[in-house]
Amino acid sequence: MPVLTLNLSNATLEMEAIGDEPRNEYLAQIEIALLSVIFLCASTLNFGLLLVLWKKKRQMSRMRVFVTHLCLADLVVAFFQVCPQLMWDITDRFIGPDLVCRLVKYLQIVGMFASTYMIVVMTVDRYQAICNPMVTFQRRRARWNLPVCVAWLASFVFSVPQLFIFSRVQIAPGVYDCWAQFIQPWGPKAYVTWTTLVIFLVPIVTVMVCQVRICRALQINLYLKTQQRQQGRDEGHPHPLSTSTSNVASVSKSRIKTVKMTVVIVLAYTVCWAPFFTVQLWSVWDADAPTETATFTILMLLASLNSVANPCIYLLFTVNFPKLLGTLLCMKHTDLESLPEEATMVSSLYLSIKSHSDIQ
């Protein structure tokens, strides 16, 4: 009886009997082309953004720290997930000893965890800054960003099972590959369902709850400022009543921009990864799933586009592109549009609520 194994990576998920079956060369060429483009774009964009952030390290706000680590996580995806899979597709079989096989599979899943959890902690940080402003305001500036450290630690710890699941195995006489071996028949189902839960479903629910709360807080803040302006007009003042109120109006635009950027990053993550996890679940829960079709393969390949989308989103929200080009060419400094510091965000939100209560 043939033994089934699960070859789980960022680009392929196959259930097949052990054997040296010929691959679809046309489909392999599509995979190689797409992975090459994704690797080049992800590595170039994230390295470029890191260079820009490094040049502005003296003005490193809390939000830019999160973006920096998101870039690092996306580079892990590019170099330890996309690049190995690209080389694997070129050679058809994994070339390397057992230790390399295990390390590659471990780092592949580390990149997935880190990129996801960095988006989660970024969103939670926005939630804390807007919905619990005084807690954020009283927080001392630490040398190490605790949420970032927790995200990286969780990524390394949750990826440990990869070291034991995958190994270099003989799939045919004289033919070796890097494969996973599970207890049949529930092993593959349990593993893929678990990874979908901790990498996709739980993070998505978390960020959605935070975003709803953030939007609600901004709506209340906008209502308070509208009431302030209305009361000022009723008392014969055509402009906001105080300097603090005017300051709130100006800072609000920057605060809302950071929220919009976070929302777009979350949407991009959902669009890129939802098809991937849907296809993976389909593959293990349905024995008749068409795993060898081009549609299945392309849907899973597109998941890595998230590492291309993240730096693009940040640059679109914060950078003047002509000045950015000059910075990368070392001709002049560029001005990243400032993302508000926590103290400014918190004090402005606090002043808006306090001024409203004072008026009443």
C-alpha cells in the first residue's frame, strides 16, 4: 500500500503516492516565472524601504518601528520561503542534506508567522493608541519594542514542529526529496487546519475587532469636534474655540492616515492569503481536489505577493516618490510624511475629549 506524504510549502501542497512521477513541465515553468518575479520585487522593494527608514532612523517613530520589522519579516519570506521554493522548482527535487531540508522548512513557516503577527501587533498598537490613549501616553519609551519581540518569539516557537515533520526521505529507488510524514489519515488534516487557524483565522479576527473599535473611536472623536465647532458658532466664534481644539483638527489627519494604511495592509494580507489557505484546506479535506491544476498552483503562488504589497502600501501613504529616488541615489534627503508620534496622538485625543467636557 502506498504511503501518503504531504509536501507543504508556500507554493505547493501535494498529496500523492511515493514515487518518481514526472511533473508537468509547463506548470513548472509558470511557477518558476511567477516566483522569480515575486522574489525580485519583494527583495528590491523591502530593501529599498529599509534603506529609506535607515536614513531616517533619528526620526524613528513607533509606527516606523513596526514597518521596519514588517520589512524584515517580508525579507525572510523572500529569501527563505520564495527563493528556496524557486530553486526547488528549478531542480525538481530538493538538493541538500537532511539538516538543510529541516531548516528551510522551518524558516519558510517562520516568515509566514512573522509577517502575519507583525501586522497583528501593528493593528493592536493602533488600537491602544486611539482607544486607550492615556495608557499609551503613560507608557515609557523602552529600548526594546515588546510587541515586536513577542511577535518574533511566537514566530520562532510556533514554527518548531516543522523541524520534526519534514525530513529528507527516499521517495523512489535512489530519489530523495524533502517531505513531510504524518499519521494517516488525520495527520495532514490536523496540521493544515492548525496552521490555518493560528496564521490566518485568529489574526484576521483579532485585527478586524481592533479595526472596528478604532473606527468607532474615531467616529466619536469626529462627533466631539463637530459639536465643538457648532458650539463655537453658536457663541459667535467662526473658528474652533481654542488652540488645543485647532491642534486636534490638524493632528487628526495624520492619525487617520495611519489607520487607513493599517486597514489597507490588512486587506492586502486577506486578499493574498485567503485563497492560499482555502486551497490548502480543500486539498487535505477533499480527496478529489484538483491539486495538480494550474489554478490551484497559481492561487497558492499569489500568497507571496503580500510581501510585495506591504512596502508598496507604506510608500504610497508616506513617500514623495521623486524625493525618494533622490534619497536612494544618495543625492538628497527625502521627507517621509510624518506618521504621528504616540505622545502627540494621545495628547490630542485627550485634549479633544477634555475640551468638550470643559465646554459643557
